[in-house]
Amino acid sequence: MGRPLIHRSPIPGLGVSAGITLTMLTLVVLLPIGALLLKGATAGFPALWHEVNTRRVWGALFLSFRLSFYAALFNLVFGVALAWILVRYRFWGRRLIDAAVDLPFALPTAVAGIALTALYAPNGAFGALVKDLGFKIAYTPLGIFIALVFVGLPFVTRTVQPVIEEIDREVEEASATLGASRAHTIRHVILPMLAPAALTGFALSLARAVGEYGSVIFIAGNLPMKTEIAPLLIVIKLEEFNYVGATAIGLAMLVISFAMLFVINVVQVWSRRRIGYV
């Protein structure tokens, strides 16, 4: 009898793969977070709270997380719709639009900020139009919102697209055959299957928006208590050699981000269990 056929995986074994993964995770994620926590522990809670508990810092944190959440919600709705259109319909220019979705990934954030400011400034192409109507986009929270939508939309679209491609059209046809309306099919058939991926895209979009800097500072105006974002305030603290203040703001953002992502993950697990994924 011949020797049994051994199927070897093209990927290295568990030990090598785990070692490489943990090493990269430690260098890229754990060490920076650990250094931030160590700096905060060295400074002490009273000093950190003294730096955070000011109107300017709370205003910057509230602005950053509020607009990031709104932008992620916007991207959740329109990112899913865009992914559905790109997968289910064939039209002229579809490939061009599909390629443009990845533009925020490839475009440097500073270039994106300059381009958005040029478009939405009072003397820009779009800014001049709304200026005549009595509105202002650049140098307002609305301008920050547009920048955050721009950088976060691809996360939702690219996360949902593969799931839509795996949904058989027969599922929709079976629902229609049983007498379900389009709204009922979307609500009870399509959305439950898209919910886990959509929530993942929402979380990625939110995380990107919270820490966004380059594309926002040019269009924000950076006025304290009005259009000053938390990442910019961290840079200002570092330029002032106020490392404790920068650490305090960074830790506040870390805690708030962790809490928000924890809630999103809980909802995501619940939605998967509801449709029988786990």
C-alpha cells in the first residue's frame, strides 16, 4: 500500500503564523497603546483629569465624536445603497464609480483636505453656490462632516459588497412568490443578512473618522469651541510640550472609542445570532 497523501497548507503552521501575527500586533498596536497607558499612569489621574476637564477639551471631544458618529451613520445608509447598486445593476460608468470608491484609500489625506476646501470654500465651485443661498460649508461643522464622510464611505461599501454578491436572487424571488412586498423583503430578508457586515463597516468608518486629521484641518477652520477637533488639540498640546495634556486627550479618546466599539460589537453579535450565524 502506498503512503497516505498528506495535504499541506500553503500557509506556515500555527506556531510560525501566530508568532508573526503577535509580533506585528505588538509592534503596531500594543506597544503604542501600552506607551500611552504608561505615560498616563506616570502622570496620575488627578493631572490627567485636570488637563481633560476644560471647556476647550470637552468641546473638541464632543465635536469629534458627534460628527464622526453622524458621518458613520450617513456612510452606513449610503454605503450599503452604493454597494447594492454596484453589485446588482449594470450601467455605463459602473466600473469608473467602483474604482472611485477606493479613491480615499489612495489619496493622501492632506490632498483630500485641500481639494475639499477648494471646492467648498466661499470662493470655491460649490461653496460659491451655497453662499448665494446664505449657507456656508467650509470652516463650519458641516465641512468637517463632509470630510469625514469622504474618508469613511469606502469602509462600508467594500465591507458590504462581498456579502451582497453572495446573496442569491432566488431568495428575493422566493419572498416575492410568497406574497411579500418589496419593503417586507428588504426588512426581513435582505437587511438581516447584511446587518453584520454593515455594522462592521460602520465601526470601521467610525474609527477612521474619530482619528482623522489631515483631511479635516484644512476645511475645519480650527476655531476653539467651534470647529476644533480633538486630534488637532493633541497636536497643539505636543507643540506646546504639554505631553501630559496630549496624553490625557489621547486616553479620553481611547476610552470613548473603546466604549463605542464595544457597544457596536455587542449589537453585531446579537444580529448574527438572530439570523443564525452563531
